[in-house]
Amino acid sequence: MIKGKPFVKWAGGKRQIIDKLKKCLPEDFNTYYEPFIGGGALLFELSPQKAVINDSNEELMNVYKVLCNEEKFKKMCHTLNHYETSHSEEFYYEIRNKDRNKKSFNRLADYTRAARTIYLNKACFNGLYRVNSKNEFNVPFGKKKKVNTYEGNNLITVSNYLTMNDIKILCCDFEEAVKDAKKGDFIYFDPPYDSDTSTFNSYTETGFDKDEQRRLAKVFKELDKRGCYVMLSNHNTKLINELYKDYNIHHIEAKRNINSNGKKRGKVEEVIITNYESVSEKQEVFDE
Ligand SMILES: C[S@@+](CC[C@H](N)C(=O)[O-])C[C@H]1O[C@@H](n2cnc3c(N)ncnc32)[C@H](O)[C@@H]1O
């Protein structure tokens, strides 16, 4: 099976630690849930046949919905071809600034908005998604001479995966997204990062503060009681260690590229938390 990969570059994307995440998976599960999907690195890597995916970012989830509909996908590709050939700094700002007029922006077809989101992600500075207080995309031009929105066959592979499997696409709060999860289902939480100092963690107009991390920990506990397998990734902070002290905490090192302060790129310590013993842990005991 040819697997897709994230079709957008996304802050906190998990491609660099995908092997570490895979080592922490449960042995078997029913439905896969990813309530903070972002670019969907683990979703595409696992390519489960039954999944529920969610993110509170409307523009991002609109792209997933369009990719999941053959007719709309074709129309989006047509628009992307036009965007690729028209690409220039002036054209970038013309497309970017479409959200300055909310009335006309809301009238755009969903496939046009999806093409805009993909194009802006490829053409903007550093692949960031950032909006101002009026929910206007405000990342400057990335100065690329050419943009490659399809990345070979990737968009087609991703669209085939989403249309040919049972994938439910939501756009709501994480708590709502997991309300139907049942015993034996697997939920992977990859929330915006907590931090011991203050760093970039506002992906949408609503930030994700320490109270949100506490609310998430309650949901984690609730799902644990329900008999679900739950995995969560975050930074190795005081609060996260405190909130999940009753579970398995795996420490890992990750390279991070997106930071509000460009000079602060480098290695950070992250944690992967599970409420079960992973396949590799069982294997280690077995090997002894
Ligand atoms: C760390 S990113 C996920 C990265 C993703 N795993 C990947 O590989 O690209 C966190 C995501 O949480 C979303 N988010 C923030 N607050 C949320 C909420 N209350 N409910 C659902 N999603 C939320 C953001 O829009 C962002 O896409």
C-alpha cells in the first residue's frame, strides 16, 4: 500500500518522531481517533480503515473534507493548477487577502478555499499557519520562485485514502470529538504544546493555555476509565508530568523547526504518554 503524508507543513507536525510514536502504539485497536489532527502525520502513517479525525481549525478541516469528495477534489486540483502557474509575490498577497472581506470570503466555494489553504501553506514564509485577532491569515510571502502544491502524487494518494476508507471528519473541540469513543478504540492526542516558559502556542485565534491542558487531562482520564487506549504527546514540562503522573511517561528528544523565535530552533525534550503497555515494551520483557 502506498501511504500518503501530510499535505501541509504544520506547527508541531510529528513526522520527525513518527518512529518513536509507532513504538508506543497499542497492539490492536478498533476505531482510531485523532482530535488534534493538524497535518495528520500519524494518521497517514497508520492509514487505519476506520478513523475519526478532528481539528478546531476550520480552513484545515475544510481541506480534509474536500479531499474526501471526488468531485470537489477534481475542482480543487483545477484551481491549484491555476494558482501554481500564476504564482508570484503579487498573486500570493491577492489570494492571502481574500479573507479580508468576510462577506465575499464566505461565498467562496469550499474547494476554492481548500486550494487557497494548500497554496498559502506552500507559498508563505516557513509553512506557518498564523491568523490575527480578526482571523485573517497574516504570514508574509515565502519568496519561493515556484510552488509544488501536489508534491508528486501525494494529494491524490491522500484523497484516495480518505475516500476509500471509513473516515469521519469533524471540526469541533477535542472533548466533543471523542465523545463516542468506546472500549477498545485508540485515541492519539497531540495538543498545542505546554511550555515552562512562554513560547509560540497559538495556532488559531483561540490559544491553548494551562487550563486547557488540565481539561484535556480530565478527558484523558475519562477515556482511560471507559477502556480506551490513549496516547498523548507534549513537551516535557512540570505541568504535564504532574497531570499524567499515574500513566506511562516515555521521554524522547525531538528536533523542532517552527518557533516564534527563529534563533531558538533545536532539540527539545518531549514526552509520549500512554495508559497501556505498548507493543515494544511487551517485546522488551519478552526478549529478556
Ligand atoms: C500540535 S498540533 C497537531 C499536529 C499534528 N499531530 C501533526 O502531525 O501535524 C495541534 C492542533 O490542535 C488544534 N487545536 C487547538 N485547540 C483545539 C481544540 N480545543 N480542539 C481541537 N483542536 C484544537 C490546532 O488547530 C492544531 O492543529
